[in-house]
Amino acid sequence: MFFIIATILLALSFLTNKLQKTISILALAVDAFLVAYPAVRHNADYNLYKLSYSQQLDNFEKGYTFLAKLFFNWGASYETFRVYIACATFIIFGIAIFRLSKNPSLVVLAFNVGLFAIEAIQIRNMIMLALALLGFSMLKQGQFANIVLGFLVLVIATSFHTLGYFFLLGGILFFIPWDKLIKGLKVVAIVSFPVSILFLIFGVQSIQSAFGTFLSITGARSDFSFDLVSVYNNGIGFNAWLLTVFIVAILLFPFFLNSPSVRNFLNDPKSKNVLVPAFLSVFSVVLTLLSSDYVRLVRDASVFSYIAYSQLVEKLSYKRFIILIYVFVIACFVFWLQNFIIYPESGRYIGYTIGLISDSVFQ
């Protein structure tokens, strides 16, 4: 119930432009609590993470494994480790959002609606996303120390989830002059759709080979690199792919508008922080043909789009209501794709995940 109340308060806070940071902090505190103390009987990945921790397995990325070993050697139980991880993750997430947006309640609202139910389960992805947001918040043009630190944070993000390499790529693109980069990003976004159709027609083996080589060279999780070229052949169905394409299209559509406010936003080099990672969602259009797990890239990149929308809001006016509705609709589509089409196990237990149903009540 607290989760739903907090989400409603986020919407009201954004519309009235009042107490945005305060409400956002309270909402993130609720999120952190729900992740730290999950409904263990109704959390698809909880036992997997607990088993990995208790037996000190090396089946996850190096960063997560390092922290798990560190806490284990300190004598901490998995439950204690999870509490610390959850709190640290949402503190980082909140700091990054506050650094990137003057309207944080919109971003946290979109996160709660579209991402929380699945991020609460896939905790390594949540850590990576928080670090990616923090890294891009530091990539401020003209501040060399911040750029180096931001890039370092993006590197660390890759050690918690392999998808972090996409955001590291975004960090590399950051060094390209903005006027050329934004044009290139738009071209890539447009081209990705016909390219994905060609892969639908002629097969995806070439994607497997090329991307598997990339992950091996970059030193990504070795078993993941192997799985990509030999096992990861579970691309999503055509209808799910169409929904993914639709989500990416509506996420990026506002950036192709010709209105003065959008043009000014796009022409501002400071927009790099959110626009570069936002455009990374186009990779999912092709890569979901390889594996359904790449829909994660859509939801991760969507957060940067929400931040961009929040930056377009200048003052209390009809624009706030329109942007709120637009973001809410996108978040609902992301929510449906993640929790009912790709990961239906998550969809079954949403009531438990957001604290509406007690873990003692069996389904």
C-alpha cells in the first residue's frame, strides 16, 4: 500500500511542482525497503542469489561477486548483504536522478510504474542502472575530472551486469562533438528498424557471432559470452518484438519533433548526459531478435528518456500534465512487456513485490 501511495504522491508532486525532492526520497526509501526485505517465497531470483552467496559461487559478474565475497568474509548473512546492497543502490540512484533532473518526481514515478516490479527481482541490473545514471551525471562537458570519474563509474557498472557495456559505449560516444553525434544518433535510430527487419528475414547468426566476439574481447562474463553464441537463441516472438519496436519509437519520438523547445534542448551540449544513453534503446530493436533478455536495455534506457522529458518541463503549465500522461503511458507499456510477456513469473507476483500481499499468503 505504501508503494501505491508513494507513487500517487509522486504524480501530485510533479503536477504541482511542490516537494519534489522530499516525495522522491520517501518513494525511493519505500523502494529500497521492498528490495531489502522482499517476499522471499514469491521472488523469482531470491533463492538463486541466496544460494550463490551462501556457497560463494562465481556465477555472476566480478563486481557483484567481489561484494558478495567481501560481506561473506565479514560474517554477514545474505539477508544482511541484501539490505546493504539495496540501500546503497537506491541512494546512488536518487543522487544520480537529483543531479540529472530538476523534476525528479516524474522520473521516480516512471521508474515505479515501469521498472520497479522487475528491478526488485533482477537486482544486479538495478545496481548497474544506478551506477550508469551516476556515471552519466558526472560526464559534464568541460570538466575533465568529472569526465574521468564518470567514465570510471561506467566501467564499474559493467562489473555488475553485462548490459553495462552498452552504457560504457555511450560514455565513449560522449567524446564526439555534439552537433555531429546527435545527427548520427538519429540516423542510427531510423536505420535500426529496417535493419532489424532484414535480420528477421535472413536470420540472426551474424549478430551472435559479432556480438559474442565483442563481449569476449572486452572481458565480459565468460559464460555469458559463450551463452550468447551457443545458447542465447531465444529471441522474442514477433508480437513481442513489435511491442518493443513500438516502445522504442514512442520513447524517441519527442526528440524528432521540430518545436523550438525540443530544438533548443537537442542543440544544448549539456543534453548529452541523457540523450546519448536514451538513444541506446535502439539496440534492443535488433538484439531482442537474439535474446528476449535484451528487453532490459529498453527499460534501462527508458529512464534516461524520462529524465530528458523532465528537463523539457520549464514551469507549471499544461505541459506538465501532457508529459505526465505521456510518460505514464510509456511506463505502462514497458511494465507490460517486462512483467507479462518476457518475464511472466514476475507478473504473477507483483502484488507481493510491491508489498500489497503478505509473503505468508500463498498463491
